[in-house]
Amino acid sequence: MSLEGKTALVTGSTSGIGLGIALSLAQAGARVILNGFGDASAALAEVGAFGGQVGHHPADVSDPAQIAEMVEYAEREFGGVDILVNNAGIQHVAAVETFPVERWDSILAINLSAVFHGIRLALPGMRERGWGRIINIASVHGQVGSTGKAAYVAAKHGVIGLTKVVGLETALSQVTCNAICPGWVLTPLVQKQIDDRVSAGADPQQARQALLAEKQPSQEFVTPGQLGELVLFLCSEAGSQVRGAAWNIDGGWLAQ
């Protein structure tokens, strides 16, 4: 498929899942706007190697005003946002009664509220141009719970609910809204959980396999590249009647 002439904005895309999705979109010919903190030069070079226009905006997506600035940048420099991938996310693990209030607030702001703000700001342009794809990176934790992850699970459940509403509100248009629900992907967030097990005395390989074995029957990580290919499908004509869906890509996690 070709996404030439389309502009994709991927939040949290200077590494991990977001970068994998950005690479797939660039390879399909889309112009790509990366988002993330710190030095983005390596990610810009990697995505730019496919020859299309690429940019970066450092918006802190916990701040609605900075999200607005990022969408304005996309409109000014790229002609608007045709494909919005809400990927940015953070995690903290603690029991409910000891969960730090500031961590709860920051996780809800980045993992849920930022998705709302990105959609509300990008959707009018999509409607005006007569085409758009909104893809929210949720999680299997948008459909099931795990101990210690109250804020993350609450936010991801919220993302799936928001996806359904936007999917219905855009049903008579050429704009679609869907969620992708990955299982374990070897991102920095997941690596930290492996490292915590190693710190507690586990062998690194055993820690990795134990994490997978607890939840993911395939005992293999989902890859950012596989998520990127699913994003491309949802952007294609074949995906045009996938609306308000929460698509599992989880090695069998939710089949149990």
C-alpha cells in the first residue's frame, strides 16, 4: 500500500513501539512527525532514511497546550494530520492504597487525557479533508486487570471506551478510530519489570521467560514492527470498515 501524500503524527515515537510504527508509516510513503523528549536525531535519521519528509515536535503530552502547539506545527509545516497514532505512555507499579497520587495524575494525563486532546484537535482537519485514521495504542490492560497497575489499567480501559465513542461519532465519515491492544512488547517499560526481577535474584533469561510465561501463551514478545504492520492495515482501504475496535495482538493473552 502507499500512504504518499498523507501525514502521520505518532506520539512517544523516538524509541520503542512508537518508533517501530513511525518506521512502517515512513516506509509506506507517509510524511512522519515524531514526538518525544530528548535528542531525536537518531530517530529522525532512521525514519528519514526512507526519503520522505520527517519532523519532530517535543511536546509534553501531559500538557494540552503543548499538544495544541504540536497539531498547529503539523498544520503549518505538513498541511495537517491525516493519521494520528496516540502511543505515548508511562507506567508505575504499586498497590492501590500506596499508589502515589501524583503518579496517578501523571499516568491518567499522558495515557488517557492526551489521547482525548490529540483526537479533539486533529479530528476537525480530518473531517475537512475527507479522510483520516485515528489509532490509539491501548493494551491488553485495557481489557483485563493486573495487580499493582491501577492507574495504567484504568487509563487503558478509558482509551478503549473513548475509541468506541469516536468510532461511532465518525461512522458516517471517511475517518476511522480504532485501538490496538498489545501484550508484552520488549519496550523500556517492560524491560524495567524484567530488571526488577533480576535485581531480586533471577537470571536475566529466566526473568524474561517467566514474565512471558505468566501472561503470554506464545512466550514470544510482540514486536514494534508487527504493530507497525497492523497500523498500516488499519490505514488501508481494507481497514476502512474497522471502526471502534480494540484489536488484540498479544500472543494469546486474552484467549485464556
